[in-house]
Amino acid sequence: MPNTFTYHSEVFFDELDGLGVLHHTRYLLHLERAQQKFFQELLGVDDFNAERDEDIYVVVHGLDARFREPLRVPGPLAVDYRIERVRSGGVTMAFTIRDPQGSAIYCDGTRTVCKLSSDTHRPTPWTEPFRAALDAYCN
């Protein structure tokens, strides 16, 4: 898919719940890991350092997740992110959590994050280079 960031993750046995399916909170963990890697790609860095890169100082403002099909076995997982809307200090991304071959969609939805100032903990605009990277990813 054009303008889609894909992160490959691994589901382990200890993430399955008593019913033998991936616990719903674990989907969010894999989603968080994917966002970290996506922001690292946008910033052109190999690590996650909020002191150096102020644009990764974000909080989740909104999350809409729909669980489509249970994931029942440990193994590979793919998370796709697409930017839906960029605002002054926020971004809404659509996501799909699926098997790597694309034959099953386990969860999809949207996730909005808001950039905060590390000093005031109040919303603040993206830096110009990061905003340009977000906008470029949309086109």
C-alpha cells in the first residue's frame, strides 16, 4: 500500500490469554512499538531519545480499535500505519494489525497522538522538519 509504514513484530506464547487468544491489551503494545519505529523513520534516527528529538514526546489523545479476528498462535505479526490527518501538534493514523501475508486482519482502527512540551506538558506544535516529514509521508 502506498504511504503505508509496516512494522513486523513477534507474538509470544505468554501474550495469549486463558482462552488461547492474543489478549486485547497486547495489540496496543504491538501498536506502540510500531509507532516508535515509524517516528524513528520519520526523524531519520536509530533510537528513541526524547531529549534529542522533541517530536517523540507525545501522548495518546484518542484510540478507536476494532477487533476483527482472534489471533490464536504465537508468531509473526504485521502492523500497518497510514497518516490520516496532521494538525499543528497532533497526528491521526489509521492502523491495521494483520498476519504478515495479509490473509487475516486481527484489529484495525485509528490512533491520535498529541505532541507535548517536555517543559510545560502542554500541547505544542511539531518542529518544522518533523511536520515536513509527516506531510511528505502523506503524499
